[in-house]
Amino acid sequence: MEIRDPVHGSIPIYDSEIEILEHPFFQRLRNIKQLGFSEYVFPGATHTRYLHSIGVMHVSTMVFNYLFRDQNSKDILRLKETLRLGCLLHDIGHAPLSHSTESVMPMVSALKLPKKFLDLKTDRQASHEDYTIKSITDSSFTESFKGVTKEFGVDPDAVAELVIGETSNPKYFTVNGINYFPLLHQLVSSEMDCDRMDYLLRDSYFCGVSYGKFDLDWIIDNLKVCVEGNEAYLGISERAISTFDDFLLSRFHMFMMVYFHYRAVCLEQMLLRYFDTSKLEYSIPADIEDYLEHDDPYLYKTLKNSKNVWAQRVVKNSIPKKILETFGSEHLNQMFELEKYLKSENIDYIKCSSTGRLSKYYSASSPQQKYPMKVMRESSLAKGHRTIKNIHEATDLFSKYSESHAVNRIHCDFEDLNQDQQKKILGIIQA
């Protein structure tokens, strides 16, 4: 079986994987848009988590085939298939409109996750990752792994562990004395994971922009397996550092120019207003089988049938006027003064704050990730001689962009205000 993809071309699917792809749990992703409300700004951005997930699996296969090009044992094939499925299913727990509805998820204890995946000491609100774990390891969907378990020896729990980045069974990921779990998890979630490699190209394609484009083939050709002790990490050749920098900047620019577009962000805030003001109308169920019904059309039907003013405005794409926008720390005084005035006049407004950071793994306020990406330097004269260091030691891009870049906006129904209020607001924003 193969799938024709406008981004990657022909994507082969193994026969033992077909049951997974055709199961209702994975088919649900056909009805969840990859970019949520962004289609109101970029009409072509109607692509789904379904196709994106298949694309991530395909990219992971290209990467794995390159990194392990000289190995083809039964154990290596098991790791390859585990990685393919980790990438394919990394988004299977996403709620309607992707991240926009996580605020109405139940407490994680209500999901009744298997004990090995549950922190029994604390309770918190569930996330899409928790639903991913539940779907893979403890639902009717788990039965669809029979084929890949028989053919490759895949353990569904190991697939879930790759997604969350913790394993209780390192032996499963160890081949010839080397634990490949860190590297495989990095390919699922890291500074240069297969998820980003796909969504940057895919989102650029469907949005009709060029910000997220990068040289995928060159990056793959320069990836390395870096072994320290008995653990393998994802690395990149020193000669490709500039390409890595370009990859990071591509993602940063996509956030600033596409993902943080004021209309899509404001619509998300209006959806949250709806949830806050009509708490009994919509919620995400804790029962994983009932969760199957919850996709974008299900949520939109709820919004259309609601009499809540915010639900109706979301459906009609009617956002309040953007009256002030600030970038970084510039003009924040105007923002504070405007908010103070709006509150004093009891004028309803929506404040949207979007924070973009070049890296969530390497920044002034965040600790380095548990599995750091590496850089490999190889000598052209001394064959086999190589040195390995962490990525942040090889590029100054992290320090240059160490501070987050914030975009703040204020929206209100400006036309509905009286002339004195409009005049006062104009005076503040034009100062």
C-alpha cells in the first residue's frame, strides 16, 4: 500500500500497519486540522493531523534508513518499526482544533492510565499527550498492533515511551550493548525531530508561504549517531551547522508570521471565552472510547447550536478590532496604559499574548534537555578520528535568541464605543 502526499510524494505503508491506519482512532485525525483556526487567514491551510502524521512517519523512515544504513538485523528492524509508529501516532491524542481545546480536558486521574505511565503522587489536567498514551496502550486501538507485534516484535508500551521520553525497559531499545532510546526519542521530539521536519515543510506548502522551507535532504545526509558511554544520541555533522541554524530560524519565522497571526490567535481566545462562559456545553470526555467522537466537526456543531455570543462569533469569524499591537518590550507602556483605561471604563477587551522562542531546549530560563543534540567533528586525515560536543557549544544562535520574543495585542469592539472613548484610545495608541 502507498499514499500519495503532495509534500513527500509516494509514501509506502507496510501491510501489517494497515490495520493501525484504518482504525477509527487514527482515522479521527482526518477531521482535525493541523493548524486550527489558521485556515481563516490562509485558506489553503485545511490539511489535517492525519496526513501530517503519515508524513512524520515517512521522514523518520528516511532518517532511520540513513543512520542505520549498514545494519539490518532483526533487532534493528524492531527499533525502526517502533520509531515509525511513535512518529505516526505522536498526535493521535489531539483534541478538536488541536491545542485550542486542551483547557476543557479532565483531570489526568480520570483517564485511568496504566500505572507505569501515571504519576500517582500528583493530579493535574490531562493533555493531548495523556490521551495519546491511553490510546496506544489501553484502548480498543491497542488491538490494532497485533500485526506489527507479530512481524517486528513491536511493544505498544515502547511506542508510547518514545513519545513521552521515558522508558522503564531500556533493554528493548538496546542493540549490541548500545541503548538507542535517547536517539529514537529525539527523532520523535527534540530540537530537530521528524515532527518539525514535516510540519515546517507541510505548513509552508499549504499556507502558501516560504518561511518554513529548509533543505531536508542535506540535513538527513549530515545526521549522525553519536555514542557516549553506552547511549546513542542524535547528532549532526559540524559542516551542516549553518543548515541547522537555518532550520531553527525557519521554525521561528513560521511562529512569528503564521502561527502567531493575530486573527487565529484571537479566535483561540474567543473560544476560551466560550468555554469559560458556557461551562456545561462542551467538555472533553475522560472515556477514551467516547473521545472518538470529538473532532473538529463535532466541536463546530456544538458552537453552531450554542446561543453563547462567543460561540457565534467564532463560527462567523467575527473578531473584535485589533487596536494595539506590540513586539518585544517596545511600546509596552502604551499597552499598560491602554489596559488601565479600558478597565476604568468597563470596556470589554481581549488581550492576546504570543511568545516565540528559538528553542525551548536551550534558553536562559530553561534547563538543557535530558537528551541533548550533538555535533560531530570528523578528521579528513586521521580516518576514524572524531570529537563530539553538545549543539549549543557549536552555534551562537541560541545565545543570540536566548530571550523570548513576545507579541501582545489588544482587541475590542472599537466601533461600538462612544466618541469620547474612541478619542481617548486613539490618543493612547498614537502617543
